[in-house]
Amino acid sequence: MLVGGITLLSAVIAAVLCACTGAFGSLTWLWMLPVGFLGAFLALLVLAVLFLWILSLLVDRSVPQEHDSLFYRRVTGIYIQAIVTLVRLRIRTQGLEKTPQSGRFLLVCNHLSNADPAILLHCFPKSQLAFISKRENANLFIVGRVMHKLMCQNVNRENDREAMKTILKCIQLLRDDEVSVAVFPEGYIYPDLKLHHFRSGVFKIAQRTKVPIVVCTLKNTPQIFENLPRLKPTEVELHLLEVIAPEDYEGMTTVALGQRIYEAMAADLGPELVSEEKA
């Protein structure tokens, strides 16, 4: 939508420029039209980024966000779609038809790169995902402020007591029907890009709220950043493996539940993408 609008407007601006300068009366338009289009496209792209930056400046992170902002969520979706188009990202999905169409859920996924949340937001546009994110991400340019409006919850991964406060907040969000919660149970992006053991405490979110657990895997998202400087397209895979109903994990410990989900992810990713350490 955004890229299409910028492209159309850039073409109009280039055509008007050629008409106003009389370029169509000679062969000058052969170079003026593409140069005008490129200049207009880049200028409008910069304006689009400036607009998002201004929107982010309106966010006061010192004020707790009590409700999901549908406006910021819509804007986020539009900009993510633009990024997907501009970086020539091709997302191959499998199993998305299993996504719960009503009610909230806990989404769990392996973690490969900083692009993972954007991919999930793009593929689950109606699910109102709020991510559990490391607290350092709150200071990211533009992104940190937008995350605040989308009800994302910062977590201190080095302090179990503080991390439990984040889990309790996510439990409240699900009980209040505010958002669905997404989490990367590994807790970190590991250098070997393989699936590592889980921090099982995150599964308390599902156990205490009795919501379905949506189990996903991602492949190849780090390649996005490698291909971008070379202007190469990137193929990414997102698989929704299963939706575990509350009655299917009733009575299970968080460790046992984490082990079940780990094994499902490991089977889908294949042994070459799974760490040798145990879950």
C-alpha cells in the first residue's frame, strides 16, 4: 500500500516535471523522466520515515500503556508491508489456517534475528500480538516507542524476580482480553542460529490463563540482513506447527510443556538447526 502509493505519486511528479519543463518536446524526457521518478521516490520515502519518526515522538513511554493502540498497530502493519516489498522478502508460510480466529493465545517461536517480530506481525495481522522483549529494545530508534503502543512487555532476562513481574503482566493482558502474547522461549539469539534450550517459566502465561498455545518456527531470517546490501531477495519460511488446546496441556509442568514444544520445533527445523544441548 505505502510503496504502491509512493511509486504512483513519484511517476506523476516525474511526468509533471517533464511537462512543465517542455522535456516531452524533445528527447530530454528520456533521462529526465527516470531521474525525476527516482528523485521523487527517494524524497517521498524519506518523508514517510520522517512521518513515522514524528509519530514515535508523540509516544510517552513513562505513561503505562493500558490498551492496545489500533492506530499505531495499523501504521506498523503498513510500514512492515512496505519493508517486505522494498527488501524483496518472500515469506513462505505453512499452517496459518490453524490460527485461532477468536480469543487470545500464546504464540511461541524460535528466535534467529531482530527481524523475527516483524515477520510474525506481518503474518498474524489480526491477532494483535504483543511481544515479550528484552528491555534494551525499548531504546531502539522509532521501534522502541512503537512497541510501547503495541503493548509489548520488556523483560529483565538477568533477574528472575523482575522477569516474573513481566510474566504476571502478560497473564493480566490475556485475562483482560487486551492482546495475544508472543514470546521467544530461548530468550536469546544464539550465534550458531540453532534451536537452544527454553526458559520454561514463560509457559506459566498459558497455564494460568488457559489459552491455546500456537507453536511456530522461522527459518532464514538472518539472511535478510546479509542480502540487503547486495539487493538480493530473501526467502523466509514460517511454519505454524500446531495449536495446543488448554485441555491438552492440563496437568503438565512448565518443563514438560516446554519439552513437548521444543521437540515439535526441533522435528520441523531438522537436526542441522538444533543445538546438541538438551532442552
